[in-house]
Amino acid sequence: MMFIVQVDYRNENERKRLDYIVGKWNNVIRKPDGYILEIEDEEAFSEILEEILSKFPPELVRAFRAEELKLGPERVQETRVYKLNKGIQETRTFLNFLVAKNRGIYLGKAGDAEIFDLYTRKGMVRAYITLRQEQGFTYVTLQYVGTEEAINKIMDDIEKEIRIFGEVP
């Protein structure tokens, strides 16, 4: 049995990560030459295939029926709230530094939360970061979604930095 895997990437860093994985598994992965076409309409598939076969020798053309598989390790969610004795702008600047340090990509906002994808050798974690000022303190809520191993790595790294930055017990 053969599997075909399609991976879309959003930037050069993600493409390089994929190249690393392909290189690591080069004894079992084959990157086909030519085109791979995704056609969902069965009638259009027949017409397209007929046209391709009229212009190319049949030994150069292969077609497969595919169905999408449910993928991925189990995703978990963790939330941490930190109380800091720093101003909200200073805290935002510090968190932006932590995001950059973890090769983060800003994805946008959802309500009050800023959304980032953070990367470790253990995998990618989506982080939702919310800041609020209350009674002279800044409260940081970090919600993580990803594999347990990747979340634990990111949380350990970020918690160490936050303690140094000025977490209030």
C-alpha cells in the first residue's frame, strides 16, 4: 500500500522543516517528479485524465483513488495564568521576545487573545496570549494547544523566563 501526504507550508522555515523530515526519511519517501493533481469531481477527473492520456504516453501517467485520513497525535490543552509586577506594555514586549525566541508566527487575534504558533523540536504549539491590568499588576493568560510533549517543553521554557522577568507568587 502506498500513502500520499500533502503538506502545505506558510513560510520558508516550515518548508525547511519539511525538507529536514524528508531528508531524514529519504530511504522510504519518494518525492515524485512531474505534477500531482487533486481532482474531487469524478466527471471532471475522467475528462482530465482522458485529455492527459491523449497527450502523454500511458506509462508516464498513474492515477490513484484516495481518501483523506484523520491525522495527528492527540491534541491537548493547557492554561496557565501569571501575575507580574510589570506594566502591560513592558510585559507585551517581553512576551514578544519569548515568541520570537520560540520561532513564533503571529496568526492574528481572537477576542482579546493574540494567537501564535510556537515551534520546538518536540513539535508545534498554538498559543493564545491574553493580557489584563488589574490593581497595579499585569495578568498573563497563556493557553496552549498541541501535543503533550511539545506543550510541556514550551511551558517549561516560558515559565523559567517569566519567573526571571518578575512573576509575583
